[in-house]
Amino acid sequence: KDRAMIAIIDYGMGNLRSVQKAFEAVGRRAEVTSDPHVIARSSHVILPGVGAFADAMAELTRTGLGQAFVEAVRDGRPCLGVCLGLQLLFETSLEDGEHQGLGLLPGRVVRFAAQPGLKVPHMGWNTLRARRSVPLLQGLEVEPSVYFVHSYHAAPGRSEDVIAES
């Protein structure tokens, strides 16, 4: 593996530059790639995403990038799903029908239930509450404000897979 090479997967549906700029802001270089071989030799892998779950899975399957990401996770390399990329880690999504995800985490992605006074899609700032300490959250203030724009959320199958909630 390339020492400290962060790969950001480009499957045509990601917020690539935003993710890359976030790494630059903390002094790390990250390479945007659509090459499964680059992912195979990277030290860290990021799966970003914006858009529809089914379309994203179709592109990940067609390009072999989904399999490259799964192999990176199974190799024990640090991997992160951002936005739709996080949702793709689960077994299934109920967005516009039922669709298979990467199956790395048990559970499914579901639409927010209608509730009086709450709008879907959910857009806005919310407090993030850590359930346990992990390196990903180190350096953040206690209960930081984070911004969301989404109509679907993860419903994990195992409570131990949840590191924070909002």
C-alpha cells in the first residue's frame, strides 16, 4: 500500500472537490481517482456521494469501484463513507424501491417518517452527540454543530456500529 495515500473514489456522483478540500484544510493530500488499482494500493479510502442510491450502486458496480472499496474495508484499511457514501455501506436502501447496497454494515436506509412541524428533506444545523470515542471524532468540540441535507437516514442493524447521532 502507498504510505499515507488517501483515495477519494470518483464514480461520477460525488462531492469530490468538497471532500478533497476538507482534507487539504487539515493538511492532508487526497487523490481523486476512478481507478480500482489506485484504490487497491491506497492507505485510506473515502466513498463520497450525492444523488440517488440506486444510480450510485449501479455506477459502483459497473466500474468495479464498489468492489475495490469493499476489498479495502476487508483489508482493514481506514475507510469512510460521506453523505450518500455512508448510506451505500448498508445492506439495502428503500429510496425509490428497495435496492442492495455494499452490505458492509447490517441495516438499511429509510426515508424520514412524516412528523408535524418537521420538513423532509431535512436541511439545517443539528448537534452531533458522540456515543463513544473514536479517532474520526477527535479534535471536534463536544456536541459540535453539523449541517445536513437529506431525506433518508441509516437505520443500523447493530447499535455498536453507531458512533454518533443527531
